[in-house]
Amino acid sequence: MVLDLDLFRKDKGFDPDKVRENQKKRFKDVNLVDTVIEKDKIWRQLRHKADNLNKFKNVCSKEIGEKMKKKEAVDGDDSVSKDVLENLENLSPNNLKSLTVAQIKNVRSFIDDAIRTNDKNLVLTELERNRALKEIGNILHESVPISNDEEENKVERTCGDCTQRKKYSHVDLIHMIDGIDGERGTSVSGGRGYFLIGPAVFLQHALIQLALRQLQVKGYKPLYTPFFMRKDVMQEVAQLSQFDEELYKVTGKGSERNDDKEIEEKYLIATSEQPIAAFHRNEWIPENILPIKYAGLSTCFRQEVGSHGRDTRGIFRVHQFEKVEQFCLTSPYDDKSWQMMEEMISNAEEFYKTLEIPYRIVNIVSGALNNAASKKLDLEAWFPGSNAFRELVSCSNCLDYQARRLLVR
């Protein structure tokens, strides 16, 4: 997940100061922008040097062939002047005319060494540049509230009766129908584990069916995703911080062969967004089939590191849960992605209106956005027994930030 490198290049007509300002608005490290610019400049110089060295290596081979056709001596003194060897990438074909075959072969050998050294530096510089690039956030939409305090999230609209009623909470209600056993769940799976029981199982499946059917009639294709992702693929869709704070790592054999001793790292998905984002990786998508709309269904797994003591009552901040996800690919032109974002949040609102659950739509402040999101709207449902709104839906527009890393074009 990365920004377009051209945004950091003045010679391409872009203004890197806009990226710096964007980092400031996200309350993130501005020095990362300078690191990308510096490493990218070196990388481009090394790439230019690589092109010149490879070009002149071919010239050497061609000149050797021409001299051998003329029956010039192959053996002899291969020593070459220091000036020639210190300016390999600036040599021209004329510099070779006065050299013997043995000398040109010696020059070509030095070029091979220079290419190997340059390639190592090129790879290292690219890794350093991309490491910084991955930590720079997407360009914020102009409507995002600029703040590092989530208390300043902007309420866009509220729907339904958001009156406090203390009689029954969500925790009371699920216990009243004997729908959960948290004590046995914790005993079996550890903290925040639970068993859904009887009517709660049917209720969960009914809600999933309702969500999938409402989306299907709007042109969304249901997609049931894998629970595991390879490490290299997960790195393309998740931020570095998620690996430590959110994702569960599992290890196992790389194949079913008995003689295969290789251990493969995989990660449990935190959301079906992750495997769906990778569904079209390394693919070219014809513009005439856009938009592509998926209704993803999956079990999600999250460590919830740092949430100790928060939302401990009921099925909140648990390590395993089911979720239906909207995921859409659109044209990058004519604000199509922003139109789709409005459709997606409207779909979520329709679902909660169907269930007659009051809610509000909240525009999340810049400092609380993940790197991929240009803008995020949360749907927070009203919990009258708790006298509080709680986030149940997040809807983000990531522009081309995910597609660029995944090579979806």
C-alpha cells in the first residue's frame, strides 16, 4: 500500500511539499517524505548508471566480434589505463577502437564487476526508499476533519430515536435468550472467548443472510474468503503496525509432501477486506467491467492488543467474529470512487434502518485514519442501555493506495 512515487518528484511536475503537509495533517513523521525523496534520487541515479553500464557492455561485445572478424590478435597484454577503468559508464565506442581484443575483454570484465556492485546498491536503495514510502499515508480528502483527537470526529447525520433507556442493555438481552456462554468460552479459548448458543446462532445466520441478500440485489457478488493469507501477500494489504497489534501468525508445513521440511508463515485475516483486496493482485482489469462489487463473508481474527479493560461486557472487542464486508473496485476517474463510497455507506444505513436500530454517521479525524484511507466514515449504532454510540461499520475510500502495491491495474 503506497502512494505514487511521482508525487515526490519535482521534475515530474509534482509538489513534494503537498505530501509533507499531508503528513502533518495526519500527525505523522514528515521526515519520511525527505527520506523517500533522497533515496529515490539515489535510486534513479543508480538505475541510469545501470542502463549505461549494460549498454556499454553490449558495445564491448560487439567491438570484440568486429575485431575477431578482422582476424585481430586475441592474446596479448590486457592492461588498460586507469582513466578508462574509472569512467566505465562514460565510455564511448570510439574509446575501444585503439584497444586490443584482450584489453576490451578486460574492460568488459571490469564492467561486469561494476554492474554487480551497482545492482546491489540499487536493490538496497530501493528497499530503503520503499520502507519509508510504505509508512506515508494516503492523500486526505478535503472534507476530513484535521485533528489528532477522536473527540473531534464530525457527526454528519443521526437517524432514529437516540434516547437513553436503562432497562436492558445488549448484555442483558443476549443472556435473557440464553444466547451466549462466556465463562465456558473463556475456559476453552482464553480471554474474550465465547460460545453462541441456540437462538443467538440462528440470529447470527439470519443477520448474515439479510446483509448478503440486500447487497446481492444491488449487484454485489457474494465472496467467501480464505481465513489464512501468506505472509508476503498480507504484507501487501496490511500496515506494519497491524502485524504486532492485530494479526495472529500461524506456522505449518509448506506442502503436503512428507519430505518437505519447509515451514511456511501465514496470518489469520482480521477482515475479509484483506483477502478480497488481494483477489485481483497482479491483474489487469478492463475498465468497461468496472465497478466490481463484492459482498465478502468471513470469520475475522484479531488480537486486540492494547484494548485491555475496554468494552469487556458482551461480544465486543473479541478475538473471533463473523462479518459481512463491502469491497468495491472502481474507475479512478470522474470521482467514481467517491460516488461508490456514498453508495456503500448508504447500504450500511439501509441495513440498520431495516433492523430499526438508531445510528449516526461520523467523519473520522485525520490523526485516527490508517495509512490507506483518504477518508473514513463510521456508522455508530445507539446502545440505549449503555447510553452510548458504538462503531459497527467503517467505510473507507483508499483511492489507488491499495491497488498500487497489489499491482491491480
